[in-house]
Amino acid sequence: MSTTELAWFESSYSGSRGDACVEVAFTEQAICARDYKDVTRPHLAVGRDGWTSFVRYAVYG
């Protein structure tokens, strides 16, 4: 699936000032993340279990 086919939306964990925005998109196998300011760069794709672990660590340390 190409990045243009994905339904990107702003992550609820992005900065509130608009200067640190991360967009995410879901596929059946992974969660994709990218910097909204430069969508031409490759995105990060992480399996669902890995994404859950990452968010848990980012939020709760």
C-alpha cells in the first residue's frame, strides 16, 4: 500500500502548538507514522503489538 492510499490523520499525541505534529495511518498489519511537515520522506511502519508497547512507554515511561 502506498502512502497516498493510506488515510493519514493527526496523532492525539502530537504537540498542541502544531510544531511537532505526527500523522498516523492504520493498515491491517501495522501502524504507520510520519512527520506531517515532510510527507515525501519515508514513513515508519510498526506492527500493532510494537506500536502498543511504544505508546505505553512514551506515555508512562
